Amino acid sequence: MNNTQQTARVGLFFILGLALTWVTFQTLSGRNIFKSKGYTLVVGFESLKELKIGDQVRMAGVEVGAVETIRLDLPHHRAEAILRIEPGIKIAEDSTASIVMAGLIGTNYIGIDLGSPGAAPLAPGAEMRTKVTPDINAIMTQLGNLGGKLEDAFNSFNTAINGNTKEGGFFQKLDRVVTENSTKVTAVMTNLKEITDKLNRGEGTLGKLINDPKAHDELVAAIAEFKATATQAKGFVANAQSIVDQVKTGKGTLGALVFDETAANDLKATVANLRAVSEKLAKGQGSLGKLINDDSLYLDAQNTMKKADRALDGLDDSGPITAVGVVGKSLF
């Protein structure tokens, strides 16, 4: 074998090695060596969340494509991913895409829901609707913040219970309050003991109520009477309300007087007539007025009664005809 053939073989193996290395790199990096068939769709997110070229596109958990390209869309202030969808897979126009995390240490992928059964399919190159899903980094950050807040809360609780270098905690304060007010606490406990002893002996109103059945029965009877009185009062109020309602509607004499203008005018006229009659009587006008105010009529009546008395006295010794004459002479 001459040197020329040997050199050619070495060069051929070198080229094959480079080709194998390039294929391996493209495969591991998720890039397809040859453009696959199918069509593309565009999805836009505020953040692609570690999504990279070659990551899967799944619909209802089934792989239907892959991420072909990722790019920035600065005019719309977002990042975009170009999805390569396999031929024959139709995606409804109302389907929604989201970035899904495949486990805590797994890679992300694009998840697409099925959409409505009767919806029209998206055209190649169309943009899909998207929705934001929780990010593991954001969740861990929130958990870290929550842990910090819980730690601060426990530290505050521990300080309130056990105190710090400046002041004591709850139990120390309670012990100090009890120690400083031990005399008052003792006096209060003594008073409570005296009160309970009196209650047990049946002394005082409350003691009698507790120990004397008769006092208890009388109290129950008084409460029953009070309830009965309250019931009667309710009935009285209801009757009064009924009367007021009747008066308001113009029923009855009082209602007619209040709301019937004719009856009110008649009452006013009657009062006016009574006032006129009383004024005439006071002035001595008319027969009744003269009888009330003129003394001469009283005197004449008195003289007549005296004459009648004398005439009756003279009837004892006279006959009927003579008696009539005597009476007439006495009166006239």
C-alpha cells in the first residue's frame, strides 16, 4: 500500500469521524439533522422557563411534535417558540398551549389541550393561544418567603412567651403581677369564700333562691304573673291599635267626629247653640232665665204655696162646694 492510498484512507476516516461527531451533537442538542415533515405553529410566553430546542410537544400526553426554534419578540415584549407539528395532527383553533414541567428534575415540554370537538383546525404558521403555568423557581421562591415569615412568626411567639434581654416574657409578667397583687388576690379569694358560704347556708336573696324551694316557687309564680300581665298588655295595645285604626278610617262616633266634616260642623253648631242658650240664661232672658235670675217669681211662687196651705187647712170643716170656693178665694 502506497502512501497515497494510506493518506486517502486516513482522510476518509477523519471525515467520517467529523460527520459522526456532528450527528451526535445535533442529536444530543435536540436539533434534527434533516427537516422533518409537518407544519409549524407559533406560541408566545413572557418566559420560556428553560424550554429549549428539541423539547417535546404533547397533546393530551401524546407526543405530536417538537420545539424547532426559540426566539425573542422584542416588539411584543415576549419570547416565542416555533413548534413543528407532525403531519396528520390537527390542532383546534381554541386549543391552549402551556409550558409544563416534567417532574422536579425533568425537562419542560409544551402541553396542548384538545380544544372543542367541532372547532376548526389551526392553519400552518398560525399563532396559538397560551396560558401561564406556575414556575418551579417562583414556587420555590414563594416557599422560601413563606418559610421566612413562619420563622419570624415563631421567633415573635417565642419572644412573647420567654421574653428577651430587655424584658421578660408572658409567664414572667404573669408571675410578677401575681406576686405584686398577692394581698389583693388573697382578699378576693376570701370574699369569694365568704359569699359561697353564705349561699350554702341560704343567707341573702340569692342564697334563699338557691336553697329555699318556696322562694324559688314564688319567683317562678311571679315570673308567670309577669308574663300574663305582659300578655294582657299586648292585648290592650292591640285593642288600642284597633281603635286607632278605626278612628283613622272614620269608623264609629269618634272616627266620624275626627274625619267626617259634616259631623264636626254639627258638633260645632250644637256647642254654639248651647253657648247661646247659656248666655241667655245668664242674662235672664226667656222663662227659664227669669226663673233663674228674677227673685220676684220665686217670692210669688212662695206666697202661692202659703195660700194653698191655708186653703187646705180650711177644707177640713167645709163641704165640697164650700171647699172649692174657699180654695178659689185663697188663691185669687
